[in-house]
Amino acid sequence: MTHAPQIRVPATYMRGGTSKGVFFRLQDLPEAAQVPGKARDNLLLRVIGSPDPYQKQTDGMGGATSSTSKTVILAEPTQPDHDVDYLFGQVSIDKPFVDWSGNCGNLTAAVGAFAINGGFVAKDRIPENGTCTVRIWQANIRKTIVAHVPITNGEVQETGDFELDGVTFPAAEVQIEFMDPADGDGAMFPTGNVVDDLEVPGVGTLKATMINAGIPTIFINAEDIGYKGTELQDDINSDPKALEMFETIRAHGAVKMGLISDIAEAANRQHTPKVAFVAKPVDYVASSGKQITASDIDVLVRAMSMGKLHHAMMGTAAVAIATASAVPGTLVNLAAGGGDRTHVTFGHPSGTLRVGAEAKEVNGQWTATKAIMSRSARILMEGWVRVPGDCFGR
């Protein structure tokens, strides 16, 4: 019996924010995978090492967490006045599917650098020293993102002294602007309310803020589900009943937000919506051992990603946090002390993060104009990934 030999595909392995993933240029993919569909999904699954019933992704590039089971495809821009199209695929660890329903805010920090290095940004727009502004079209959610990438001697500056909780080593700061981050297909608050009563069988009726900004997110109060908001990963991820509860909340919230029509559909839409719980500031010790005091932060937030508590905070969820904090009366805003605000510093399992947002009410509807945060990114490895030549079909 003969077996197809491996093929090699040009790729770059990058960290962006608190995530890492495999980056491709569309034109470098095998022809069958250059268009959306089964061949592309199968290729990315094999690259990452999924589906893996052992949930280790040993035979692939994935790191067996939602933060490290990610893929990115960059292509020539389809929109005027943009430099590049950015498509994000969240690869399931133990199931055979790739979720294309949302963005990855953390990896967005690496997109600007990859676009520059990959030849998508015109040479005359890259300064010898200074900052290169990269206008990114986020193809999953059809939104503009602007990345401000530091340049030294004509090349992307990756090293620096910017520290990001959740990332071990300092690096160069990359400022990211998420333009008009609310969902373009509907209202920022899909139910029309900043707080709803969400009925969840087996859990109860929970107060919830459901928002489409950055990524669809369901915010609930920590105390309503028996938590303090200071929990670390093991407190949640080692508890099967807790994980089941959060998935039930997510499924019913997704129906209420109009993202799915039946809770059974939630299993095939793991990336969105997110579920996060909030609480007023208190002292706690981060996963690194760093002491976080109540005076360091405005609000505590913990968020679930792909069925597990995230070790820090997803970038897109940070946009949702910033936007929700800017709207008076949301659960995030109330936990942060209420009132008008243009920025918020929140505590997450790995430390703290400051994010800004601008929101306004027009004709009774809230909308967001911009959300801003700083991240960092760097290339971990570049060259080719190898996969069996028959793994994705022809």
C-alpha cells in the first residue's frame, strides 16, 4: 500500500498578544485550499493536529488550548484603502471543524507585522524609522482594524520593553484600533437592552449584558453563579460541572442574541459567543504570583474561550469589555463603578489590562466608534509546515 508523501506549505508561526498561531499567505496555500471549503478546513486541521481525542495536538502545531489552536490567512485587500485581508480560523482541538465565526483580537497584533513582512504593504508606506500604519480588513466580521507597527532600520521592530500580563517576556508595543467594533449586521445590544433576564435551565434566571462588540459576548455577574471574579484557570477548568454550566449559559445566550435558532447549534459554533463573568475589584494573586490590588483595577473579569477559562483575556473580548464599560448601566459598567468612562483597567487571571472605547447613544441605540488597546507580537519560527499530501483532498 502506498501513501502520499508530505508536502510543505510556506508558513510563519507567530505570537500575537497572549495567543499564537500559524500564519499563511493565501497564494502560498495549495490550490484546493485557496478557496473556502472542506479542503481548506482539512488542511488547517492537519496543520494544527486536530481532531485529537487525546486533546494534546501532539502531531501538529497546536498547543492544545484555545489560545494556541489558531490559524490566520492573509490575502490581497478586497476593500479600498486597506492593505490586507485578514481571515481567522479557530481550530477545534477534539472535533473536526474550524470555526470562522469571529476574529482573534490577540493575533490581530501580529497581522500588521506579517502583512509588512509578507509584501502586502507598499514599500513607500514603510518608514525607515518610526511607525507603519497598517489598515486591515477583518474578513470574518467585515470590520476595519488599524495596527500601528514600530519600524527600525526599515524592518519590523519586535523586541522592546512593553510588558503584557499573560506573556512571559517583554517586546515592542503594537497599538491596535478596532474601528466601529459593534456588529455591522445588527444592533450592538441585539435584544435592545443593556441588561436582560437570561433564563438558563438548571442554572436559573441570570442578569446578563449581551453585546456585539469585538466579538459577541455574554456578561454575567460572578456572584450570581457562585464565584468571586478572582478565579484562576484550575478553579474552573478542573470542574466538569462548572464547564457544563458555562456551556449551557452560552448556548441559551446565543439563542437570545439571535446567533443561533436552537441550542443544539451551539456545539458547532464554539468560538462565539463568549461568556464572561464580572465582579467589583478585590485583591487577588495572579497566576504568575503577581499581587493585584483592588486599587490597580476598575473591575474583575474572567472569560471562557472554547469551553475553558482563558488564561488571560481574548483581545476581542477585551474590546467587548471596553465597549460595555463605556455604556452606563451594563453589568460591566456597574461592576466598574458606573457612570461615564472612556477606558477601563480590568483584572484577569494573568494580571491586568487597560483598554479604551468610545460609545455614544444615537436615536435610542448605542453604538461604538472605536476601541483601542496595546499588544505585542513576534515571529517564533518561519519556513514551511509539512502535512501529508492527501490530507485535504484535491
